[in-house]
Amino acid sequence: MNEVSAEEFLALNKMLPEQRFDYALAQMIEKQYLWGLYGKDGWVMLKADDDSCIPIWPHHEFATAWVKNDFPDCQPKQIEFSEWFNTWLPGMKNNNTLILVFPLGDDEEGIMLEAEEMLTCIEEDLAEHKPEE
């Protein structure tokens, strides 16, 4: 399952976190899915200071590339966008769970934000791209 070419993969790896965030948001909306990591204990959650966060990616290849020695039993798993928007984000907002968008590795982390901020970004993006009536 190759969603991106080797050239695209390298180009995306060179983007700044803010650029990757915008790209990931557009891809999620366009493709209607995103990727997380899932293992025997459920979805991978990371600890950042006293906060919990869930890493997400726009493409299977980046989720696969991110799997490290810390998560040997985890696999990328697709999340439907409507489920993400209508179920996950409201639940994460209630649980104060943060989202780490499109991390690449230890040196180049992604954008971390609250579920409420993610909902707002998605709503704004959807409004911008809504067809004229």
C-alpha cells in the first residue's frame, strides 16, 4: 500500500512541522481517513509532561516509518475521518488528550494541539473549501 512516492516521502520529510500540519489536515479532509498506531493494548498514547497525546499521520508510510523500538507490536491502523471528527475529537476534548500531528522522529516532532483546536482547524478548513451555492 503505497500512498506516496519515494520523492513525495522525501519532500514531506523536509517540511517544517507547521507545513506538515497544514498538509496533513488537507489530506485527512480530502481522503476522509487518517492513520494512528494500534497494538495489543489499544491505540498508542504518548506522555508529554503530564499530558497524554495520540500521534496521527496522513499516510500509512509515515506511521510505519515512525514505529520505533518502543512500539514493536504496533501497526498503523486507519481511522475514518467522520469517526475522528464526530467521536474521537469530542472524546479527546473531554479527556484532555492532545493530538500530535504528523511527527517524523525524535529530531522533527509534529504540531501538538488540543482536540478543541483540531476541531476548529478542521471546521475552518471545511468552510474554506465548501463549494459555492
